[in-house]
Amino acid sequence: MIILKVENLSKFFGGIKANENISFNVTQGEILGVIGPNGAGKSTLFDLITGYTKPDNGKILYKNNNIFGARPDIVSNLGIGRTFQKLKPFSDQTLLENVMIGAFAKESNIKKARDRALEIIDFVDLIEKRHHYAKELSTGQRKRLELARAMAVEPDLLLMDEVTGGVDQKTIPGLVELLKKLKKFGTTIITIEHNINIIMKISDNILALDQGQKIAFGKPKEIQNNKKVIDAYLGSVDSA
């Protein structure tokens, strides 16, 4: 079943085409990887889908609901979560308090919101840090916190921007396992990722962007062998 349908989506900032006529579908339960060089329009695409930036034209359907130009809170309430490349926790609040804020979007009862937050914190393997302030966490732990906050709104579709970006090599496998665990529990995921080895291993399909345009869409092997992708991105990346 198609959970998200994007058709001819475009956004221009003055004369700059951030996204131009981008179309793709996301099937429920899959992981869609989004790749492309810096400035390709990946994060802008996420902003358009989640309502942080208003599109100029096109169509966005989520579970047959028209969310083109909808506000972020409406998009979230429909079941779309989001993590950000730049981590934005409430630094002077505990990990538990951070996640509870998200849980209140679905649950007004304080005890139930706290129980839900603890359940999510345990899921992302941070239960021992639940009473630590967000500013005390490592980058890898803050990545997990960002994921936990997104999960708190109980999304069916989760957009994740650079989940392994900025973390050390020892931390990456654990974050990848979290993605796989999320998929196993039925969450549909769209993830932006610069680590080609990771994106090829975890994705069911891959969307490749360059200069604001879609240059390829398909299975990882198809993308890996696509000349446009190689010229734009893969050819300049050390895949060792």
C-alpha cells in the first residue's frame, strides 16, 4: 500500500531551484533512502513534506490526505514524524522531560505520557540516562534522543535527516540497528544518509537527487550502477 505519494513537487527560492518536479511513492513498511551531494535539495524535500516550508507547486498525499502546504502540527497529528540534521533538544531538561513533551501530543494524562516516554527511551537504549540533562549526552546519544522525541508522537511515517551524521564509527552500527528495529515494528522510514555503505544495506528503494532534481529512483543495485548517480555523487565518495 502506498503511504506517501509525491507528484511534481517544486520549491524555488528566488532563481534557485531547491526542488523541481520531484515525484516518487513510498510503500508502507519500507525504508526509502535519499542520497545526493550537498545542496541537492534533500533537507528541503523533508521541509516541504513536513510543512516547515511551503511548496510552490505539486502534490503531496499522505494516506490519501492532501498535506500540500499543511502546517507542521497538522502533518504531525496525521502521523508523520521528523528528526533534524541539526539536533534541537531542550538542553536544560532531562531526557525524560524531552520525550514527554512529544508524548503530550497524543496523551494528556501525565502518568500515561511519562510511561510512554519511558517505553520509548528504553527502545532507543537510553533508559539509564533518562534523568540526565540533554546537554550532558554525547552526539550519538543526542541522535537517539532526537529519534525518541520523534517517536513520541507515534508516527506511521518517520523522516530521518542524517541519522549517522557527526557520530563516531563505533556508534553507527547501533543507530543502524535502531532503524531496522523500527522497520520491524511497522514504521515506514525515509532517511537522508551520506554513508553509501549504510544506505545501500538498509534501503528497500533509493531516491537520488542532484541540483534539486530527481536523477534516479530504484533498488539499491540499480542506483549503484546508475551513471547519473555515479557522476553526481557515488563517483566522488570513497566506498571503502
